[in-house]
Amino acid sequence: MPELAYINGRVMPIEDAVVSVEDRGYQFGDAVYEVIASYGGKMFCIKEHFVRLDRSMKELHFPIAQIDEIRRAAVDLFSKAKIERAAVYIQVSRGVSPRNHSFPANIPVQVVMTVRKIEEKNPPIRETGISAITVEDFRWGRCDIKTVQLLPNVLAKQKALEAGCFDAIFVSKDGIVREGSSSNLFILSGGMLITHPLTPDILPGITRSLVIDICREKEYPVQERFFDKSELYEAVEVFLTGTITEVLPVVKIDGRPVGNGKVGPVARMFQEGLLVRLKNE
């Protein structure tokens, strides 16, 4: 079960993989990415991830790339690695050219991929929940595009870890709760599941959309609307969602317990609902 890398059609062990110093993803953060999780040797929600990757490239005005070819290469790389529980990382940059802010002309995009074994979160975390802090959202204005420009997310995550917490939750200057450092966020308030609407301020998460879809299947009330920090603090339940995160309950925020400070039944319901989707896809 080797961990493998792919660079522009070449497959190799990860430790042998290198990219040019003049890759625009390295120089400018001029790149987009996706992470696809596999379960039981099958990549989950592959169609949705590649739709989002294609959108990200178009939003940044990348040269036309053959998204179907990238998808076939990703599936082939995953098949070669033979890792049942893997994270398939796909990064597409505008390409390799001498450093210049303006877009280079007539160069191909650079495609880099890796397949690694997923290191599972400590199982008790899903049973006991995690703690989080809130931080001011100082990211760029197009968080809906999945770019590699993640320094604010990295700093927020590190601040949370240094505070003895698992993650950070971004809150805008005017008090609107956005999402986690690498995940979307849901709260249970007034008998309603609530999450930030799809705007340029958050990522359109694949797992987020699955949770909303499960709500509709179960006829569970759900709203996409803005909410502030006070409503976050008063929520009965809070949980994060993401490709690797899955559904992760939050039981303490800024030192305050969420609800009764324990994982609630609604979070567990969506944990189980997501597992059903995983098995049935």
C-alpha cells in the first residue's frame, strides 16, 4: 500500500516528488485544490469534488483544463496506491513560469496529486466532542473558491491548539459566525438546524451539502441564514462538517459549554446519517 504522488502525468513515491520553484502555486498561492476521502477502497463524492474543482479553476480564470483527464488520473493514482482509507489530494496551479504577477501566456496548468493513508481522529473525540475558540475572520474575500491561500486558516488553527482547543471558528468583524478553520459549521437553535448561507464568505462544503440533504430526507428543519456569536453561545448543539472531519460535535466554545456540555442527539443523528450515505454510495 504505497503512498504515491503524481506530477503532470508522472507517478512516483511521495518522497521523490518535487515541483519547480517557479510554480505559481508556490510563488503566489495561485492554485486550487480538493481533498477526497475514500472508504473501503472507494472514493466518496468524487463527482461533487470535481465539479467544485472545475468551478474553482474557472473562478480564477485558469487556462482551460481537461477536468475529465484530471479525474481519470486521480482515480488511476488511487487505484495504484491500493489504500482503502485514503486522502486523495489534488492541486492545480496556473503553471510554471518566471515569477511575474501578471498571468503567463500559453503555459499548461500544473497538476499535482498525492494519495496518503488517513490518520483517523482519536475515536473518543467523536463520542465526547471537541472544544473551540472564536477568532476574527481576516481571510480574503473569496472563501468560496478552494484555493491554497490558507495562511489565515493555519494561524487560526495554531491559535486554537495553543489555547488547548481542537479548532477555531471564524467570526466576521461585525459579529457574523462563518465556519471553522477547515470545516463548515452548524448550530441547533430554536429546534432548527442553522448554517451560514452560501456566499463568498464560506466554502461550499461537500459534507455541508450532504447534511442539508439528509435534513430534507428526514424532514428535519434546516435554515441557511446568518447568525451571530451570541446565538452561537446559546445554541443547544454545535457541530463541524468536512471531508475528513465528517460530523464532529463541538461541546465547548471560548470556555463556555454548548448546551449541557455533551454531544447531543442531533449531532449523533447526522453522524449516523452520513455513515449510511458512505455505505450506500
